[in-house]
Amino acid sequence: MGTIFRRELKGYFDSPMGFGIIGAFVVVIMLLSVLLDPAGSGGNWFERGELSMRTFFGIFPWVAAVVVPAVSMRLWSEDRRQATFELLMTLPIPTWRIALGKYFAGLVFLVCMLLATAAFPLMLMYFGSPDWGPVFGGYIACFLLGAAFVAVGLFVSGLTENQALSFFLAMLICLGIVGVGEMRGMLSEMARENPQAAMIHLLSIPLVGLGILAAVVGRDKLLALIVVVVGFLMNTGVYLFTGGQDKAEDSIRVASTGGEAMVQALAQVAVLEHFREIQRGVVNTNGLVFFVSLIVLFVFLNVWSLESRRYS
Amino acid sequence: MVNRKRNFTLHFYLMAALTTLALGSVNYLGMEFRTRLDLTSDKRFTLSEGTQRLFEKLTEPINVTYYVDEEPPAKRINLERDVRDKLGELAVSSGGKLQYRIERIGNEEASTKREELEKKGITDTVDVLTSGTDERSEMRGVQGYFSSIEVSYGTAKPKVINGIVNLVDKADEAREHRVDTLEFDIAFAVLSLRNDTQRPSFERLLKTRDKPVRLALYISDPMGDQYKPLAENLEKALDEISRQVPAKVNYQRIALGEDAQALQKYPFGDGAIRVQPFDVKRELVMDSDGNPTDVKVTPYIAAVIIQTDPEADQFQAIWSFKDQQSVADMRKVIEDQIWEGTRSRSRVGFVLPPHDPRYGQQPPNGPPLNGYTPLMQYMHDALDYETVYVDIKKEKRIPRDLACLLVMEPNILSERELYEIERYLNEGGNVVLLVQGWEADLGLMPDSMTNGQAAINKVDIDPTFEEWAKHLGVEFGQDLLLRSNAILQPWQISFDRNTGRQRASLYPSTIKFAPVVEPEDLNQSSVFTRGVAGMPLPFLIEEKVNADRVRELELEQTELIRMKDDVFKFIPEDPTQPKVPLKLNLKSPAEVQVEPKTTPGKDIRAQKLDHDPLIATLLRGQFPSFWVDEGRKVPGWDGQQTTETAMPVLNPQKGNLLVMSSAASLNVNYFTGYSQVEQQKVVIPRGINFYRNTVEAFIYGDDLVSLRARTGVAPRIVGPVEDSTRAMWFMFCIAGAPLLLLMFAGLRSFIRTRERDDYEISLGIRESK
């Protein structure tokens, strides 16, 4: 595993690509969080005058959803392109160890990306005495979310030898994960108004995922197509019949009814909800377990998708 | 033959199911056994113990609705985000007992929505728009927007918290309701709603009353056809109410004829109440030829008059019943009104200085009229307390059912009065002592204004009172404290030469002896000082607490107000006849000694203090008896000592003693120089806040005191940032890391080239050999 890890890490820094990704990431995120005002929050960082990194952490999920897939796209695809994939798979070591070696390399690269933003905390220190708790919490949240995105990228990278396709698919999934978090307000309202509809929505998401999985692992295209279409129709139908409600944003409620339980379940699966809580400076076991689960799930999927190739 | 592919697929699905199950279980366990770590320095996302205790006791959910403007002022752009964060945190920390929703109000619907919101008691939050810096700002106008919270709990009427702001600039720190005080605001609202919810059933309320409630229905008879159902429903509702406990309801139906003037024949209390009609029918009266001669007015009346105390000349009237109201609805409206009139109110006692002849004649049985009368009136009218004037000399004892006793200027209390106050305190009473060290007559006559100086007088503090306070560990300073932010302005009375009349004009200067409390002076975590920033404290003296003595007595001390920086003591030119120069400039080296340790010169009128003076403090615990401890005899009412030894305290309990060293904070005599607007918006509310907070804290006791009054917020950049500094840091943030990386990559490439060159050179050497 150590050899694979070193090889992958060297791969990042041997070419200008690794430096390029870090540089681009720093420029984009700093430009957005220091100079510009993407959230319309009342001027740039200096004008708002708040000694915090809230804007930085606020836009990190969106920037990471694009940049991290660029980091992870090469993890398996590069081996496929260079025809070293078969060599790796025939080595007398378990697939999971190879996958973990690659994953940890991606993780270290992510840490390098985050370290490259150290100028921001230095700036906070220069302008006063910031509260370091939320800054520390924010970096933990970024690391956990980034680690989950690396796992997603690893999984997608194992599915195709085309790096561009791998990047694009991983980016879509990561953006989807962030987007679902943003939609929680609407789904929560729907759960309260119409728990059945929300339930169908909630079930249809893994259903579509299962369809994609069936296509990847089982190579059963027809089954996959049916499942995806059913999931899609359920979603559209429910939305059309219930209408989107986005008037109010609600909190987590007591699980006294189906709707309330649903709202609680939604809060539990919304990645951004956990990210925001840790980012504010509140680290809880709930969020940590969730992120670790997400990582384990995608690494597991990656291992089994690779294993399935042995038998295809 | 073994189908390996099928086996693998089965194995995969099995593993997938097991993994999903395992991850689901782990997540569920993480949710069930949730532990959290608040990394913020002030634990701003952790509920205070008081709030946690309160939430644990609640049996019903708390519903919070935040009404916010879709387009708030530019500087409040993060307001909704900040409030949402806080509410979200409260929702999670309350374990699901608090639920919230955010209602955004757009510009288009604002006018239609406004009416609906106003009915709920929701009003605009107003920002004063200024230009310039914090220190030197100019007002440009005002801007109103919605930012209010409605808290519902149980069956009680929801409470509204208006004017919620986030902390953007220093001025916001003086606002009463802020994002960082939201935990307190909501918890306190719930605390009072919980008390309201615990009201007894109506039947029980009636049964427990000594005197019957008098109900009178004034009803038009005959009633117009279209209103007959209304009249029937109302009569049924009143019948039902009166039948519940007949002995405790005195119900009377008074039929009013068609004649509008008949109203005057049915006065409830000597014509004090004139019942309003809910509708009026106007018909033309025709003569025999069919010409209109008059207009006949028929009022339709269906009004209920309620007199909860037959001995008091006070009535409540409900006259706006509606057609669509059911019997139950009407009954509820009437019962609510009776409840409102009979529920017990907190009694606040006042010990007042003697009558001031400028306020007119002293009423025979009423409290003395003086500068504190408006405070007493305001606490009764606006804060809904039952205010009681306590004439200790006359009553010989302080009523033990008082929630709080406010003692204005205790300097001149007799020894026996002080003895009674001590007994009340020792039996678990709550006492606020407002000590006056100096005073001035601000209706300044020209002869008292020699050289533009206002005459001030030192108020003697009674030696027994001083000794008594010292016994409890509190001592008072002699010096009059000044501050450059003082805002008191005197009137100058002069004579008009032409008319010979007196003329009052505002003296164009500020006297520096009413320091204003700044946010940093206040103990921000204390409920006593919430919303007090901005309160002027005329004639302030310092108080000192002897920590050793307080410890010895096992009292708990909390500092409430300590003036930070920029505090001076006044140095009179003539100690026997001290006069404050009205134009005293506390920044002028000619008049002011800024070096605290140096002996002031002859012309120096003020000297900076070398420490931050304490202004208000709270002592809690079981107070010792000054008389018993010292083995003294009980002082007599005539000022002589009796032979009687000090009476032992029968029911010793922990009491609260709050000592403030400026009684005049709400003596309106000192604020006559203010415009009405400033008096209404600044001076009175701030002072009232202090007394209201204190009384409420004493009423609710530990439940309220243990709530955290505020949490911290993200710190801000201090002072202006130069453009060059801004550009430098921006460039560092954007380009610092990429440049470093570029250098690293270049270095790496250089080393590799060198290595390759070395390798090639060594190869070349080898080949040449």
C-alpha cells in the first residue's frame, strides 16, 4: 500500500498538473472569498470587516466539487491509459489495499491544497484576534468534505479509462451532493406538508443510484435503465402533483409524525448540513460518522467495481 | 459447474446490503449518542445551563417564527443568515423542542402584510443611517425593515420580540435584541409564556376569588334582524359563564331601547362608561307628504362590561363582537378579559423621598409627588406591575409579598426604617438601593450662574446608613464622577427686560455630570444590564466593595456596571460652595489633570481616575443583621433607641441587594433639558430597562438569572484598513501560494536537470575512458 501511495503522490508532483491544480484552486477560491462577493453578503471581505473565514468555507463545497474531481480523475484512469492497470490487478495484493494507497495519495494532495490557503488565516491574524475555533472547525469540515469527494472521484475513476469522462462524472456527482444539501429546505417543507411525496423523493434518489450501480457492476443495462426511468418518473410526478414549496425554511422537528421523521432523516443525509455545522466550529460525532460513512461507501464501491472486472 | 460470475454478483449484493446496514447502523448510533464539541472561544453554540434547564422542564414544543425583510438595509445583508444560524443551533440543542420557520417579506407584499403583522404586535426595526466614523458620525436618515421573532408556547398569547439586529458596528452593541442575545430573548419569552400557560381553568379562577365578578350585557332590544344570531350567541355565552359558579358571577342583562340617547340612561359607573355601538342604522323620517324631515339613528349595541373588583371604580368593555363568532369564541374572549383583569401582578414597592412642592399639592393618601413619580407611573402603566408606595413610618412594616423594593435616595432614611428594610432583606426580600451623592438645582437662576457655573451640592449620606452598608461590605466614594460623554443640558432662567417675565432657555453647553453607560461598562452576561447601554447616570459617585468582608459573610457578589476609561473626578474650586463650569472641557489641559497620581493645581477642575470605578453591584445570600451582630437595641420610630433588643429574623432566607450609586437616573427633574423625543427614546427606556430587568430577575429568581444574557459573535477588524494594506494582503492571498508552488516546481526542475546533467557528464566521462 505504501508503494502505491508513494507512486501516486509522486505522480501528482512529477508533472506541472499537480502544481497547476493547487494554484488554480487557490486563485479561484481566494478571488471569490476575499475580493468578490458571490453570496451578495454586503461587499468584499475587507468591507464586511468580519474577522472570520465564513465566505471561504461557504463557497468551498462548490469549488471543491469542481477541483477535487480534477485531482482524483487520474487515480485509476491513468493506469488504464498506461496499461499498468492489468499489472496492478494481477499483483498478489488485495484490491482494497491498492485502492486505499491511491485514496490516501489523493487525500495528501487535498491537504496540500488546503495548506496552500494558509494566507487567509495569516491575514486574519494580522487584522486582529480572530476566534480560531470556527477557523479550525472550518478546515476540518473542508478536509472531510474534500475526502468524501476524493472517494467519489476514486470510484468514478475506476469506471472509465477516459480521464475527461471521469472528471466530468465525478464533478456531476459532487455537485449533486452539494445541490441536494441546498434543496433540503424545500424537501423539509414538502415532508411536513406531504410526507408520502417526500418519502418517494427520498427513495427515488437511492433508486437511481442503485440503477447506475447495477449498470456498472452487474452490466445489466436494461435493468439499470428501468430503475433509472422509474426513479426519474417518480420524482417528476411527485413534484408536478405536489408543487415545490419554498416559502419557508424549517428546522429539525420532533419525530412525532411520518413527516417529522422524514425531515430528521433528510437532515441526516444532507451533506451540507453536516459540513456547515462543523464549519461553524461545532464538531459532533454525528457529522464525523456521516463523512466517514460516505468515504467508506465510495471506497467500497470502488473496490467492488474493480473486483467485478475480474469476473466480467 | 460453478457459475463464478453469478456467485460474485450475489456476493456483491450481499456485501452491499451488509455495508449499507452497517453504515446505516453506525450513523443511527452517531445520531442517538450524539456528542458535540463547541470550538468557539465563547461557546456561542452551546446553550447556557439556565436555558438547558428551562428546555428540559418544558412539556410542549416552542414554535418560533422569524419575520424578516427580503431586502434589508445593505449593512444588514447577513442578518437573516446570522439569525438562521442561531435558531438552527437552538433547534438542535433543544433536542427538537424548539421549531422554527423563517418568513421572508418581500417589498410587493409588505404593505398588505404589514397590517396582519401589526395585529400580532410586529413593528419595524429601525436603523439610523449615518455617515462618517463611529466617533464622529452624522445622521442621514432612518430606514425601517422587518426583523422580529414571534415565540409561541402552550396556550398563552405568543410573545413578539421586535428589533433584532446583528452586530455590524459599535452602535449595534447598545441595541437590546441582537443575534447574540437571541438565546436569552427566546428563553425569557418561553419562561414568561410558561407562567401564562399555567393559568387555572376559568371555573377554578372564579371559585378562588373572594369577590364576585360583575358582568353586564348592554344589548339593543329589539336587535336588527341581521344581528339576531350575534345577540343570541352572546347571551348564550354569558349564560354559560354565569352558570359555572353562580355565586361568583353577578350577571345583569340591560336592554337598550331604540333611542340612541337611551345610552346615557344606563351608565355603569356614574356615566363613566359610554358603550359603543358596533353598527348604526340611519333611516330618513318622512312626514305625511313623503318629505324627509329627520334622520332616525338606531345604534346596534352588544357590549359586555366587566368589573372584576366591585370596590374599584374600574371597568373593562368588550363591544366589538362579530357575526361569525361562535358561542365558544365569544365565551373565550370574555373569559380572557376576566382573566386579564383578575390575574395577579407582581407588586413592586417604592420608598420615595419627600414631596416636592413644584409638583403641586401632596395627595392625601397617595405617594409623595416628586421627580420619581413618572418612574412609578411608567412601571405601573407600561410594564404592568402593581406599584405600591411603601411609607415605612406609617405602615411600620414592609409588605412581605413585594417582588422587589426600590429605595430611592436611602441617604435620609431613619434608623428604624433601615432596620425594617434589613428585616425584609433577611427574610428573602429583594432590595434595590439607589444612593444619591450629589444634586443640583437645574432650574438655574441667573444669580446661581456666576461665571457660567452651575451650583451643585453634596448630599449627606446618613452615618448609620453608611455604617450599615459598610457592615455588608459596600462603601461609597465622595467624589462626583464626570465623563466626556455626559449629555445633561441645563435650562437657564432669565428675565425678559421688555416684558419683565421669566424666560427659560436651554443653556448651550453640556454639563459633564451625567455620564452615559457605554456597552463596555456593562457586565454583558448579566440579565440586569440588558439594554442598559446609553443610560445617563446624573450625579454619579463611586462604590467600593470590600471583597474580604463579602467573602467573610459568604455573600455572592456580581459587578453589574463598572465605568471603563475616560472617567474623571470633579475638583471643586470652593469645596464649601462647589460649582461645575458648564463649559468644562474634559480634554482641555488647562482645566483637567490627566495624570491621576499628580496633585492637581489650583485651576484644575477635573482629574482622571487611576482606576475604573464600580457603579452598580449585586449581593446575594443570607445577609447578617447589623443590629443583632453589633448587639444593638432596636431603634425607635421617634429616633430614640428602645430598650428592646434586636428582633430575631423569623424566616431567614437568601435575599438580593442591588446597590446603584446614582438615584437620579430616572428623576425627571434632571432631564427637563432634553427634547421630548430624546427623553422618550433614550433616557427613559434605558433607565426603565434597568429597573425592569432588575424586577424581572427578582421575580423569576434563579430561572432567569441563570440564563446567559448574551453570547459572543465573530470579532471584527478594528479601525480603517488602508488601500495599500488591503492590496498587499489581497495579492498575498491570491498569489502567495501559487508563487511559492512555482518556485518549488522550478527548484525541483532545476535539481532534476542538474541530476540529469551530472548523470550525463558521468556517463560521458565513463564513455571517454
